[in-house]
Amino acid sequence: STRASRSASCWSALNVRPMADAVPDSRLVGDRSLRVGVIGAGMAGILAVIKLREAGITDIVCFEKADRVGGTWRENTYPGIGCDVPSHVYSYSFAPNPDFTRMFSPGHEIQAYLERVAVDHGVVPHLRLGDEVVSAIYDRGVWHLETARGHRADFDVVIAASGVLHHPRMPEIDGVDEFEGAMFHSARWDQDVPIDGRRVGVIGTGSTAVQITGALVDRVEHFSLFQRTPQWIMPMDNKLFSDDQRATFRNEPHRLRELRDFLESAFAENFADAVVDAKSERLEQIEDTCRANLYQHVTDPELRRRLEPDYRAACKRLVVSADFYDAIQKPNAELVTAAISRIERRGIRTDTGRLHELDVIVLATGFEVDRFMRPTVITGLDGRTLEEAWADGPTAYLSVSIPEFPNLFMLNGPNGPVGNFSLIQVAELQMDYILQLVRRLQAGLSTEIHATEAAMREHEARRIEAAQATVWVTGCNSWYLDARGVPAAWPWPFRRFREVMAEPDLDAYHH
Ligand code: N01
């Protein structure tokens, strides 16, 4: 093809040896210069562009509907936002950041980090900001993409990096339209709304609400936290890195690497591997730590009773906080456990009949976690849409490939390790895996690659069975559970994920 002939000069110009490690030379039947479309310029999309460039692919367009990169970290600007995965694990392995100021970074540092990586690693020229992909149609080896601004572009490969915790979930509460104050979802924080000295109500007690509580309570006149379900809180020591420590990280990179390795294995052993084994001793230790945290910090037995969950720790995504219990016990803070019956003009009324008068309501009510690339309309082989393929819920082989959607690969796709590992680590391993498939296309060894239906079904069956041993099914409701009550997550330890991602099993693919 013309593209195949174009590629030879492209390779020599770049002085890149394609495929050297992935495919034996004797099987190299020719190089194709691939055009790759990446959807989303958050943490995973930035990574995809960097890794594709490293693989010698330069014809890349990364579509981002917003006007800045950063994904979650661009969108979530609520007071107190931070990451509960240690900063030096929540960063790219190839771009360590000696300048993180804390063990667990505030959101703006992560956003600045992502922006800097995008600049330093040559991502910027590939970005098409403010242009949302509205449809992607596959036809005989080519993905035709169309954007909201009416641009059309064709690609050989599409990488969907559109995020997981992305679409705000609005609560179904009567009277939401009646409130006369300001109201917004936590991921749509309105920076123009004054907060200081006002009466603020937050609905929800997930990681987001807990962070907001700690950050707002001292700023507002009255703080009301509307709790439907109490949360276990893991204490956190968010220590500052001193100037000396940061200088050491900068000047002696191996020290930073050692810290990262240590944190990585500690995180895997102490948390990620524990939650997938409901019987593990480590999980009991997590619960003991959380209970001790509650009992040490909350002395009023009545408040303690209202804050104590009746399900196992880490059944819901574990909340990590250094200041929540202190904050909720401040004189101007109130934990409201009566159920919300409706929102009215002046505030929130609970089923006890009491009206909580408020100036601002924050909906920290979580996300629609089953959307993935949607609402983008994606059409694969034989006109089959993603909406049809996912009629019973989103599935993918190893979270990466969907049968009948060739040459489309996902980062942080359905049923992957969301919440239990660092999503950056997950995306890096997935991207290395995807690149091995992309290299086959590059080398002309395959023209269409997509998982077989059989491989996906078998993987799903094993995943669902394994999920029965996790803590997520021990009697709580959470965003991990899909419509059937099955955890939409990776139910095995981290090392198994690493092993499976090391090399694609081509028997699982049409290729
Ligand atoms: O959302 P959530 P989140 N009436 O879904 C409540 C990551 N994250 O944004 O438990 C009343 O956890 C709901 O109540 P219930 C992290 O992975 C990480 O807080 O369903 N309440 C729940 O309390 C996290 O897990 C970080 O009974 C209603 C809350 O809203 C994920 O994002 C920071 C309601 C939703 O909690 C999502 O966290 C932030 C209603 N109608 C987020 N509807 C860190 O790194 C919902 N709720 C620290």
C-alpha cells in the first residue's frame, strides 16, 4: 500500500529499528507507517502518545475535548483534592518527579506534573485540544473519526484513554432544581462561588467528600456532611519532603528509584493484594487500623456509633485521611445521618422533618463508572456499535480489547484494576502490552487485531469467579459493583496483572 511504501523512508529518517525486540527479523514482512488516534489527554492519553513516539510512530493525533491536558486532575479542583496513592508511585516510571512536596500530593501538583511531562516528552504537537471525538467508525482496516467541531480524520489504530471516574453521577433527589443557592458536583467545582463564611452542605462520604470536609470546615460558617453510609477511614501520615530530601532526589536519582520501589511493593502487599483476598490477615489488620483510628479520634460514643460502618474495611474503596475525624468534630461541623427527603429552596430537608439551611450544596456523589468512551458512538465490524456490544454492561478482554472492534485498544478499560493499584502503573503495563499488538500491525504481520469472543468470555468467567473471593462482595454497596453486583475490577494480585500484561497471548486474538 502507499502507506507501507511511505514507511520505509520514515523509519530510516527516524533511525528507528522497528520491531527489533517483538518480532523475529525473518518474520518482518514490511513496515507500515501507522496513523494512531488517541482519545483523551489525561494521564493515560499522555502516556500513550509518549510510548507510541518511542516506538517510532509519529503520525499521532491526541484528541482532548477540554482545552488542557490532565484529565481527572484538570477536572477536579475541589478544595482538599489530593491523591491517596503515594506521589512517587502515582507518577510515570520514566519521569520521576523529585519535586513532589508531600508523600501524597495535592491535585494541583499532579496537574502541573502531567502538563510538564506532556511538554518535556513531545506530546504537545500531537494534541488537538477542545475537540471531542463524537464518532469512530471502523471500515476495512481504517477508523474514521469525527469530532464535535466537524473535523474528520482516518487512523489505522485508535487508543481510547478516556478515563474511568469521569462522568459525574447526579443524585436522584426530589427538588434538586428548587435550591436557590449554589449547587454543583464535586468534579465541577464552581470557583466563582464564595465559600468562606458561608453555610455549606456536602452530600456523600466517599474519598472526595472526606477530602472536602478536611479542607472546608475551618473556612465556612457551618459545615453539614450528609452521610448515607459511613466509611472506614485509614489514617495517613502525609509528611512533607524537606528541601534536603528533594535535593537528594534530584541529585541522586537512584534514591528516588529506591523510594519508589519500596512504596510500590508496600502498596501492593499491604493493600492491593489484601483486598482481593477477603480472608487475608492483612485485610484484618487494615480493619483493625481503621477501627483504632475511629476509636482514638472520636471519643463521643454517639458520634462514634454513627461513624462506624457495619461492613468490612476496604469493601468500599478505602478512604484515606489525616484530618477527617478532627474536622467533623469541629464545633461548626455537623454529621447528618438522617436520610435526605428533598432539596428545597433554602436547603436540604431530612426525613426527620428538619430543614438544613444552606448557601452552597456540593454533590460529592461519585461517578457513572460504566460509561468509558461513551457517549462517543463507536462502530466496529458489521456496523455493530459499542452500545450494542455493551448492552449487558461493559466488557473487554483483559480490559484492553473488545471483540469485533479491531485495532481499537483501551487504557484503563472495563473491569481492570481500578482503585486497587496505581492507575499510572496499570496504564504503563497495559500500554506496553498494546504496543506489542501495534507492532504486529506496523510490521504487516496482521491487519486486524481484536480479541476473540471466546477469549473474552473465558476471561470474564474466570474473573467473575475470582471476584467472589474479594472483599468487595462482603456486604456493602460501592462503585466497584456492576448492575449484577459483580465487582467491575481486577480480582487478582498485582503480580498476576504484571505477568498477564507482559506478553499478549495471540491465541486470544483474531490477528
Ligand atoms: O465517589 P464515591 P467519590 N444521597 O462513589 C453518596 C477516587 N478518588 O467521588 O455510600 C445521599 O466513592 C454515596 O453514598 P453510599 C477513589 O477511587 C480518589 O468520593 O452509596 N448520598 C457515597 O458516600 C474513589 O473511590 C481520591 O450510600 C449519596 C458518595 O455519595 C472514587 O474516586 C479522591 C447519594 C459517593 O462516593 C470516587 O470517589 C477522590 C444520594 N442520592 C476520589 N448518591 C483520592 O485519591 C450518592 N451518595 C483520595
